[in-house]
Amino acid sequence: MSAEKSASVHWEGAGKAGQGQISTETGALNKYPYGFASRFGDDRKGTNPEEIVGAAHAACFTMAFSFAADKAGIQTETVDTTAKVRLVQDGEGFKIDRIALTLTAKVPGIDEAKFQELAEGAKANCPLSKALAGVPEITLKATLVQ
């Protein structure tokens, strides 16, 4: 099985004054605005690459966790994940130096050790974690809700 998904960006203007639009093939994002202010400022009307990476990583990790639990014969009831992506100055440019995943899940019939094992396995094996292996620090805080 394989899948290929696409997204596109249209940009107008120069540097900080420019404005872009992000679209995805599914239409989930359709000419959604982004620019300097939504990336580095307080503009909440647009998005930015880091939150899109965070959303993708959280979504991928969550599915990987649920699938791993299912493979182990354990049913997940609810799984919530947040990904905080940190962008820092790197010389004259920038880099992502940390992604902090926070998982909260309700998984009846699982003990803490198995829960942590599945969570760590999902972090290591989800395709986005693998693609983001160049990020120096990817952390996971996993909380089992009874």
C-alpha cells in the first residue's frame, strides 16, 4: 500500500510584506493565508508552517498509537494529542529544534507500563516522526486517563 498527498502554496510580495496561501488536495486548507505576522507575530487569521507540521505530527502519532493498541488487542476509547513545535533563531536563519508531543488517552484495560510502551513505539514509528528525525529533540509526555 502507498499514498501520495499534495499541498501547494502561492506567494505574492517580498519578504515580511508578502502574503501566501496554502491549499491541500483534499480542500481542508483552501487558499488559507499565511505570512510573517502569522508566523512570528500575533496574527491569528493565518496559519504558519510550524503549526501545520505540529498538526500533521500529532495526527500521525495519534493514529499510530491507536493502531498499535489495536494490534495489541487493546481498544482505545479517546486519544488526544498536542504537538508544540519550537522555531528558534539559527545564525541568520531559523530551525525547528524541538517538538513536544503530549498524549492523553483513555484506554480501558491497559496498565501504565504497556500504555507507555505503546506510546513510545508510536512516537518512534509514526511516519512523521521518522520524517522529522532531523529535529534534535522530540519529547513525549503520555498520560493514561482512567
